[in-house]
Amino acid sequence: MATISTDTLVDPIVARRTEIHRVAAASLNRRQIYSRIAITICGICLLVALIPLVAVIAYTAQRGIQAWSVDFFTKLPTPAGIPGGGIWNAIVGSLIIDGIAIAGAVPFGILGGLFLAESDGRIAGGVRFTADVMSGVPSIVLGIFAYIVLVRSLGHFSAIAASFAIAVLMLPVIMRASETALRSVPQTLTEAGLSLGARRLTVSSRVVVPAALPGLITGVLLALARGVGETAPLLFTAIGSEYLSTAPLKPIAAMPLVVYQDGIQAYPDLQTRAWGTAFFLVLMVLVLSVGSRLVAARLRRVKR
């Protein structure tokens, strides 16, 4: 009776898996060396990128901290050459401008992101392309656009015109961040809601949006961080004011305008005020950027 060789009884799948393990084990040291080299290169690139950032923050802090005092944050500005004064009117103006802008941009940005996340047709592609183009448009162009649309129509500069320009600047950032956040929600949640008989609008508003809330908040805070420090749109819309104004339909002060207008003056006290305002803006942007990450991480842990 013929005997069967044991080689012919080996499962080809097992043999293939054994060969893969052997090759992987043989190249393990080489791959670990390449990994360490890649991590080292990435670390060096990170340090190189951080050097100018840390240098700018340190220099701004060194020049700006000298202007900080209680009066700096609570008093109105004084004329050039007179010591004292502060940026209280600019702080109030920035809160009004950015508050109106974020209130107008968030609903449209999230709705636009929801539309892009739910649609893949030509219209959605056109909207997506437009949002990407708008993200790269210089802010001064948006300022001129707001000037033509609102300032010339109303006949005067105003906080509303400035908020419109900042909202247009924030809109594509919020829209694209919202789309990314909404697309990250598992499709099974949507399918489960639809299988229970709920309408798509109900599923989107009560299931998808709450699940994507960490990403949505991150996008809104990042858009706000970008809008807070913009100066060019305000030059054509808010124009600034030396007085405390809270009327949305009148010219209004803003912190970026203080940095620009006082920073180019020849008076040392105005330059010091500009540096102090710049340092305050840098800290605000830093807090918003880092805070958006922390809030998103916190919400993700709560949902788990």
C-alpha cells in the first residue's frame, strides 16, 4: 500500500502564514531601526517648527507684559503722550464683533457641514470646492467685500459690517470641520435610526449631531481663534473708535485695530499699548486653540 508523504499533508494556508512570520521576524530589526530614524526626523522637524513659534510668543510676552495693569484692562485709551489708559473699549468691541459673527456663522456652518456629510452629488461637490477656495482667500478681500455689501449700503462703518466680514471668514472653517466631524459618526447609528422609522432630518438632528458634538465644538473654537486676531477686515468695516461704543450700527473699537493703529505710531506709550494688546490676543488664540482640544477630548470621554 502506497504511503503519503507528510509534506503533502501540510495546509498551504499554514505554510504561507509560517513563511510570512519568518520573513517578518527576519526583517524586524531593520524595520525597528527605520522606525527610530523616522521618529527622530519627525521630532527634529517638530523642534524646528516650534523655534519660531516660541520665539514670537516670548518676544511678544517680553514687550507686552510691561503694559499690563488693572488700568490697562479697565480704562479707556488716553491721547498720545499722556500716560495711563487702557483698551477696555477695544475688549468690549471685539466681544461684540466676534459674538455676532460666531452667532451668525455657526448655524449656517453646521447646516452646510451636515449637507456635505449627507450628500455626494455635484451640488455638494461645488459647495465643498467653494468652501475650500474661501478658506484660502486673503482676509483683506473679505473686508473689501463687506465694505461693498454693507458699509456702502448703510452709508457708514459699523460693528455689523465687521461681524459680517468675520462671519464669512469663519464660515468655511466651520463648514469643513463640521463635515469631517459628522462623517466620523458611524453609519450604523444613522441606519439604526432610519430602521426604527425616524425621518432622516430627525436622525440627523437627534442622533448624528449629538454624536459629532466634540468635533463640532472644536471646529467652532478654531474658527473663532482665527477670527479673533484678524485685522484687515476691520479696517474696511469697523474702522475703530477711541470711545466706548456698544451700538452695532456705529463704528467700534477692536483689539486687532489697536495693535495696527498704535503699533505704527511714533509715541512709545502707544507702541507699548499695542504690544500689550498683541500679547493679550496671542494668549486668547492660544487658549482657544488648546481649549478646543481639551473640550473635545473631555466630551469624547463623557460619551464613552
